[in-house]
Amino acid sequence: MLFKDIVGQQHVKQRLIQTVKDNRIAHAQLFLGPEGSGNLALAIAYAQYINCANPTDSDSCGICPSCSKYQKLIHPDLHFVFPVATTKSITKEPVSDDFIKQWRALLLDNPYFNLLQWYECIDVENKQGIISKNESQEIIRKLNLKTFEADYKVVIIWMPERMNGVAANKLLKMLEEPPEKTLFLMITENTGMMLQTILSRTQLIKIQKIDSDNLLVYLKEHHNYPEQQLRDAVHLADGNFVKALQVLKSDEDNSFNLDRFVSLMRLCWTKDVLGLMQWCDSMIGIGRERQKNFMGYTLRMIRENFIMNCQVPELALLTEKESDFSSKFFPYINESNVYLMVEEINKAQYHIEANGSDKLIFLDMSLKLIKMIKK
Ligand SMILES: [Zn+2]
């Protein structure tokens, strides 16, 4: 991770670089910053900079042997600790290393993510991840190994507030008697749940939310959306890069869903069975998540259009594009079909979630909708 790849945060970057130049690198540091500020990315870039063989005034070289391993997050002296939970395949006392492949892939794809996105990535369903006592034993074991090749062994602990009591106390011991040339970089959004004794042994690096101008510049350079859409996303994100990406993604999903919904309704109204079969084909292969998302969207549109039909259009929550379509479409959703349609779509949604055959589910649903929409 290079500093230049991190959005904004010029001030913190300079401050971190200065600690290396002045040779006063604290052995335990706490990167405290709100979601989407880039606190994790900054910690990794800092660790890479410390171990870089040819750093410049403003960044790591990116090509020395240490950097090339850091760039892939596979440096043998770089260790990650993060909350984990049991999954379908890992059922007993999981530790971070059990999930290191997913962790690297997620980070390399985009180092801005929140806890929920991490849990989704490792598929722990609704469980809360923790950093367990086994994990602290793992850290001790790794730190007792001799340093492979770097100046510093680095342990990056993401969300240390998710440590259980035993793990936190073991960590405290390590912070009190730190092994030589070892750095603990902890990354959190909230110190409220951390042990005071740990906090008092770390140097605080406070990270602000990203400056909106920097965020906009970055998005313009890296994302191909119309300027106004990017400005809106920056406005809504309020310095949170995770949120900015979510807003852009949901715009994208929304326009995809609206487009698919409009064609589904048209094809049903015109009883175009061949067209419906092609429509079903277009829904296969978009992935379960987007299919589920579409079903939720369809239910919402049916509901909102029915509300319009009930003569209370001001209660309908629609975007401008959705309103355009619905202003002509709403008479078709009425008392004689709304419940049947909702029931049918609910049923399809249930089967999609249960991993049924998507092609059959969509086809079955559309053929039934043909009858209902004419009522
Ligand atoms: Zn380097």
C-alpha cells in the first residue's frame, strides 16, 4: 500500500513519515478514525514505509524486495489480526490466519470497508466476530519467531475492541514488555470499548474524515460517473469513502433494477412470452445477491405504485426516474391484483434465497404476473 493510493489525509501522511525520518517510531500506535477515513490503509502504508529499502520524502519506493511483498500483503514479517467467527467450513475456534486469503483479496481490491462488509466477505452470516484468546497465542508464537527479513515485525490489529478479555490482557502484557523491533498498529473507529490500560500504552494517531474536495477529486479520477452524481455521492458520504462507494453502487443497482422492472411489466402486459423468456435469461448469471436485490426492489415498486393508485401519491417514495414510469403505470396496480402480485413475488424471493433454480423461478413468476396485471 502506497501513501499516494490513499484518498486525502495529507496531514496524517506527513506526520507518519516524519516519525520515520526522526527515528521516533512508537512501538504501539492506535489509528483512530471514523469509518471510511482510510485508517487501515494508512497503517499498512506506514508499515510499508518503515520497512522500505529506498523510501522517498513522501512515499515508499514500491519496488524494493520489502515493498513488493508488502504490496501483495505477503511479507513474512507483516501479521494481521482481525475479528473472525465460525463459518460453514471453519467450525472450531477460528483465528485470523484461517481467513487470511479472503482478507488479502478484500484489502487488495479496496482497502476501504467496514466490519459488516468484512463479515459478508467471510460469510459468517449473522454472527459477531471476535479476536479470541487463541489469536493472542498465535501472535505470541509469531513474534517469538526470529525476524525473517525486515527491520520491524509489524502486527496490524484491526478492530481491537473486538478482543475478548483474555486476549486483551495477553496483548497488554506484550505492550508492557514489547519484543524488540516489533510494532503494534491498532486500527479502530471507536475507543469506547477498549481497555483503558491498552489505550494508555499506545500512541494515538487521530484521523479525520476525508476532506470532501479530496474525495471528489479521487472519485473523478477513478470512477466514470457523471460529475453531478459524484458530487451527490460526496455530499451524502460526508467524508466516508465506504459510504461514497455504497451510494454510487446503489445508484447503479437502482437504475439496473428499474430498467429490469419496466421491461418485466411491459412484457407481462403485452403477454410477450418469448420476450419474457429472454428477460429471464438476462436475469440468470447476475448473481444471487443482485437477484435478491431485484426482488426486493420489485416488491417496493409494486407497493409504491399501489399507494399512488390509492390517491395518496405524496406518500409514494420514488426517485425522479421511477416517478416518470409510475405516473403511467400505477393504474395497473390496484386492489384486485396487488395482494396476489405481492404474494407471488414474495414466493419467488423466498425461492431465490433458498437457492432454487433461478431460471424456473423467474419464468414461473412472470407467467403468473401476466394474468395478474390484466386484472
Ligand atoms: Zn521500497
